[in-house]
Amino acid sequence: MTSDPLLDIRDLSVDYRISRRETLRAVRDVHLDVHAGETVGLVGESGSGKSTIGRAVLGLTPPSTGSIRFDGQEIAGLRGRRRARLARDLQVVFQDPLSSLNPSLKVGDLLQEPIRVVRRVSRSEAAGIVGDLLERVSLPQDAAGRYPGSFSGGQRQRIAIARALSIDARLIVCDESVSALDVSTQASILALLRRLQRELGVAYLFVSHDIAVVRNISQRVVVLYKGAVMERGRTAEIVDRPYHPYTRTLLDAVPIPDPRGQRERRARRLAARGQRPGGPSPDLAGQGCPFAGRCAFVDEVCRTRTPAPVAVTSREIACHLYDPASGHPRAAGIAGATDPLARLSAPIAG
């Protein structure tokens, strides 16, 4: 990407106070950017900080440190009218569409409200725009006269997407927007998002715990664990050839329709658990690698030093295994392996 990013996050950290004397760092020095017309996936387990990043972008959670720039403008800390003006360009689709849609308003009124407030058009003009939106998201025209409760989960998510698009949003944060849907409905919503991106050039920050879903929609992916970036790069490369042990853990958790392949994945998960040495996990202050307490390849350096991001081919990895200067005994000579983690599964020679 040569153009300036639409969304540019630098050194973002978010802290939550969990007691009078203790603070949890939910997001740690995250760098992230999204270009116009691009989808970037933000993937990790529950508690990884991915939704917190989305909320910080939307202004729902204040950042502790760092910068969030949208189209060159600093938006971290914006309040009142300045934040309200940003809503035209920056929208969200939540996990549960029913809870984000007013059940006492008809769909047409739900969609017209932001159009009339932001675009300042007449009721008849807004009704025409609503009709176009319903057609874009493949809903019947009579949907405007019905209440949200009369639709299926997938249809309600289409309504939520239509609302996000109603004021010509340039970036939409999709926060677990398909996780509550069945597999076939997920596929149709993902196809809808891809089509709308081609037609409108809208960008997505796609937040999900499911790396298989992220693979189907994202051009690039950022893998998070305990608020820190573990691996980032092109989605196809990372999913087809994971380098970071945590990325492999996420992929091995995805079921596949191949009994032999599923057995191999299960064997890798069990082997990793069996090889994991004991020892304390990193503390709340962020000392050491966040994944050290679960990693099969952990060394003392992993518990005492936070890994610096290392560029390997076209990706970036925060892991001592890929830094020859880290002092990890298995760090040398693995970056060119066909499967680096399989190469590491063997005992150390000598």
C-alpha cells in the first residue's frame, strides 16, 4: 500500500482499573492501519483486546496512550459535536443486531433517522434512499414497514449493515458481526460485505475470534493475544503458513472436513500442551511474552523479555523464535523452513 491509510493506529494502549490498586492493560502498544476499500481482520480469543480496539476507534473506550488517526485527523479523545460529525464516515455493525435496533421503530424509520439528521434531506427523499439501501442489502421493499422483531437473525444483520451504509460511511467496524449466525447465513453476510465493498469502496475493520471467517473476507490480518500483536501480514500467507505458535493454536482450533487432517491438528494441540514447561505467566505489567505461559517452545528469555516485532518475508512477528539476537536456543535457522513450527517440534540437537 503506497497511499496514506484511512485509519492509522499507533502505540495504542488501553487500561482498565480492576481494583483501587490494580490496573489491567487490555491493549498493549498496538500498531494497525486500514486503507480505503480494504478489509483488515483483527483476530484473537475472547479477552485478547480486539473489541477494545474497535471501541477505542469508535470513541466508546478512551485510550490510555497512543494515537488514532482517521483520514489524517487525530480522533482519540474527540467529544461532542466533533465526534458526532465523524459518525458520517465511521460506523459499526455489532454482534447482536436485535439489541442495536430499536424494536419499537419500523425498519424504514430506523434507516431514515440517520439519513435525515446527517444528510438533511426531506422525508420523501429519505424514503427513496431507504428503498435503495434495502435493495442493496437484498431485502424486500416491504421490509421498511415491518418491525425488527419480525426478521431472522441474518435479515436483521442486513438491516444493521444498511443503517451503517445509510450515511455513506467510509469505514465500518464489524465487531463479531457474523459470530451469532449459522454457517450458511454467515456465508451470505460475508458475500454481501464483499459485494458492497466492491460497489462502494467502503473499508472494514473486521473483528472476530474465528480465523476461518477472517480468512474469507480480509486482505490483511492482525493476530492479537492479551492485547499484544503476535503476528501481522497478508491473510492468505499467515493462514496457509503460520509462524507464531499462537497463530497455529488458533488455526488448529478450527474444525476441518478431513478426518486425517483433524487428527493431525488434535495431535499438535496435545503435543504442545505436553511440551509446555511450567512457570508463571507474564504479569499484568506486560513483562515477557504474553503467550509464554501456553507456548510449547518457551524459554527463560520469553518470560523475562518482551519480544520485539521482527520482519520475516512480508509479515511481522513478535516472537523470540524469529529473532537471532534474542538468545532463544531455537532461534537460529528456522525462517526459511516450509513449516517452521514443525521444524521446532524436534528436540534441540546436541
